[in-house]
Amino acid sequence: MLQRIQSIFLLLAGSSLFGLFALPFGTSNTQFGVIYDNKSLDLHDHTALLAGTVLAGAIAILAIFLFNNRNLQAKLASLTAILCIGLAGFAYWMYNSSIPADSSNTTQLGFGFALPILALILSVLATIFIKKDTKLVRSMDRLR
């Protein structure tokens, strides 16, 4: 059913991933390089970041409507969690590798780094509650 707690977790995970369109991963005080040409590292600086975010967010939102097939819903929630790990890792690698060693530029991590981690936590919670729901349904089937 759509009103289960895992649906709320998946909706929040998808929303936090799509929130990355508004929040940067990092900011700089000056323009330098290809990535920080607009003084921020955001989704539009690399197509892999953009594609990974859209894919993970779409999978999380799609998994909400697969409540009839709990096994597939759990697999998609786990896939969302794995994509969130990859997304956060790739963004952190881009953040560290784009800063020249001899540069005096001051860069700061943005709130955008917290959103994939939040989506990861919410996806894991959704997976846990989907498995609990499956276990409950199986126990009720045994009682019949």
C-alpha cells in the first residue's frame, strides 16, 4: 500500500536526490578551472553526476509504486542506496581532484554533500521496512 512507512522513506530519498539540482557540492571564492567556472561544483559540471542523480532519484520514486512486488521494491531501494554511495564518492573525488595543489583558492563543502548521504540512510531504512513488511505478510500466510 502507498501509505506504508517505506513509501515515505523512498519519497524523501527521491526528493533529497532531486534537491541536488538546487544545492552545490562545493563552493569557491574565485573562478578557476572547468568545474569551478561558476564558483560552485554542482550537478551540471559533470554528466555522470547529473545522470547518476536522475537515475537514483527516478528509481527511488518508481519503487514507491511497486508495493505489490515487495521483493523488487526492496531490490530497487537497495540499488538506490548503492547509487547514492557512488554518487557521494564521485562528487567527493571531483571536489578533491579539481583543486590545484599550488592554488590559494578557498573551497568549502556545500550542503549538497549531505543530501546523497541522507538519501542513502533513507533508502536503507526503506529496505529494512520492506523486509519487515514481507516477513509480516509471510507470518500471516502461515496462520491461515
